[in-house]
Amino acid sequence: MPSLDDMLDNYLSGNTGQLLDPSVGAMAVQPGPATLTGVAQDSMSGAVVVDDDGLVTIVLGLEEWPDEMRGARVEVQGELGTIALPGGGGLDDAGLAWHGDSGGSARAISVASWKKI
């Protein structure tokens, strides 16, 4: 996961990147076994899959994609569901800054396995 200094350097250099919002579509999630296809990306919430419709799903237990997977098309299998998003922001136990939102839920897949496609 990038450090706050790295994020600020990217922001100040104009490289803010794409906004990845896993809360979009969370209300329509049908919980259960699922196979997702999309692009492997990293976000402040951890590793995510961005599908062809632009829906973002957090891959639980994976903080970031390995270098060889990041930006590649992937197939992810696991248990699709939602997780609660913390509100606000602050510092974690290690003193690293994190951002939050107003709360709510996000799309997430657990017990995941993945491969390049």
C-alpha cells in the first residue's frame, strides 16, 4: 500500500489516478459464490478488481496486487458480498494516515483465488 508521502508526491505531480469507489453497486450485490473478471488495480482499500462496467470489488486479504498482476486482466473466484466502510479518517495503529467516507458498505470478495486471463 502506498505511503502518505508517495500519495502526496503523486498528487502534487498531477498524477492523481482514477477514483476507485467500491461502494458503487454495493446495494445490488447478490451474496454467494462468484467469478469476477476485470482489471487488477490497487486502491487505498487494498487490491481491487474493476470490471468492464466500472464496478469495483475489494479483494479481501490482499493489500496490493503483485507487480506482474497489477493492470492485467484477471479472473477472481470467491465469495461475493459486502463489508462495512468506516466513516471519517485518521491514523491507524502504525501511525499511517487513512481516509474514510460517511460510512456505508462496499463490494468485496473473500476466500479469493485469482489468475491472469
